[in-house]
Amino acid sequence: MVPSIKQLTGVAGALGLLCAAPAQAQGDYPSKPVLLVICFGAGGGLDVIGRIVADRLAKNLGRQIVVENRPGAAGNIGTVSVLKAPADGYTLLETTNSYNINPFIYRNTGYDPRRDFLPVIELTRAPSVIIAHPKTNFRTVKDLIAAAKAAPGNLVYGSAGNGSPTNIAMEIFKSAAGIDITHVPYKVAAQANQDVMGGQTPLAMAALPSVITQIRGGLLRPVAMTSVKRWPSFPEVPTAAESGVPGYSHLTWIGIVAPAGTPAAIIARLNKEIAAVLSIPEVRERIADNGAEAVGGSVAEFTTALAAEYEAMAKLAQRVKFEME
């Protein structure tokens, strides 16, 4: 039996409502709290920056941003947990360089950075810093290199974990300097830094935002920065490149990604709102006070940067011997 005009109109109306529902939901975004998962522990660079941004973003959106640390396996645990969440914009991942290096260090990360997530925005960039206890003899990069060459493998350094940005930074440094220093991975950056302050570990590579207070307080000695040129927060601290390892540099980026399948309109809204937060002078000042620089930029720019870094990490993994897990 051929359906009547009235029946066809009713079907069309129902289909229209079904199609309109997702669009309306996206237009109302966010209509509930948003969860921001930080894939490293409390007290580290990601934690410091993430909470600065989340605090102001919540005010701008008029919705709570729930910040939750889910550390472990160089960020893999938190990353996979977000991958398993609905792709609706209500669960986001704050991540860093380990996002792109982990596939070359772990036999099974549980995710593919090229396929499983959508870039939202780059938040900050910052150098790492080689730190030592103030009472040690490590005052310069030359001191460190001399000690390492005198007893290859005997000197140890701590980092935020295997595959963490600080681990990457030191392994590149070791390769460039031609030295052998044994890696002691920690579950969280704060513990690695604490052990240097306590004298249990002679050296660590640390994200600058995670140790800036301790350096200013004289509890840690900054030996060298990993930036290309001297960092504005500590112009008196030399770079590793100018201290005997020419050509060496490494910056830690922090950014936000969302599960693949998150609607483009929501990605665009998040990018716009977070970029607005990063442009606020007070926020930029707080970020700078913590040793980083605000970045921002478009979704396309962050997408391009992540793709380029993935290719660079593939080449790096062939050159530097990371511990496979």
C-alpha cells in the first residue's frame, strides 16, 4: 500500500528530529562538566599547566572542568582511558611529547596517535633543565660530561619515566655528548626531583615548570637548559648547546587531544575557547612564571606539528636506544 502524504510527512518530521538532535547537542556544548585527564602525575609540568588553563576555561565556559591525574607507563594509562571514553567532547586528554614517542618504545601502547585522537590545541612549550643537588660538584655541563666519561654507566639520572619528555631530552643529550649515563625512571616527576633534593639521586632531567620553585629557592641547582637559546625565566642559566654540546636542543610541548570521532564543531569550539584563555595576559603571565610559554594556534597547526613530530620520533628511535617495554 502506498503511504499517504500525512504518513510521509510524519516520517520526514521524525527523521528531521533525529538529525537535529546531535546538532542541537553540539550547539549546547558543554551542557555538563568536562573531564580533563592529565596522563602524568601531580606536581609535574603537565599538571601545573593543565590546572592553570582548566581554571580559567571553566569560568569562560560556565561549566566545571574536572582535572584528573592518571599517570603510568609514560602516559599510556591515561591516554588509553580517554580513548575508551565516548567521543563527545566531555573527556579530553592533556598530553605531551611521550604521545608520539611511546609507539616506538612500548611494544603495545594501546593507541595509535595518528588514528585514535584528534588534535585540539597546543597549550605551551618549555625546556627541560638538568638539575643537581646544590652540594654536588655538578656545576656545568663539562663537569657532568667529565664524570660520565671517567666512569661510563656509573653516573645515574632520574626522569619522569621511560618515554617521558625528560627521558627523551636526556637520551638525546647523551647521544649528542657521546656519554653513557644510567637512567632511573620514576613513576612521577615530583619523586625524581625530590630524590635529587634529598641527595639520593645525583642528577635529573626535569621539566622546568615542575622545578621552577625549587630552583628559585636554592633547593636545586640548574646545570643547563635544553632550549636553543637562554630561557627568559632564567637568563643566567646557560643552554647545553653553549656549554659543550653544540646543536643540542629539546622542548617539551603540552597540548590537548580528543578521541577520534569527536564532532568537528566541538573540536573547533574547544580550540576557540582555549585559545582565548591562552591569550589572556594574566594566564600568559602565570604560564611564564612557571617557566613555559603559551602557544595556542589553530587545530590545523597543531595537527601538522604532531604529524611532523611523529616522523621525527620514528627517526630518533632508530638512532637512540630507548628501553623497550
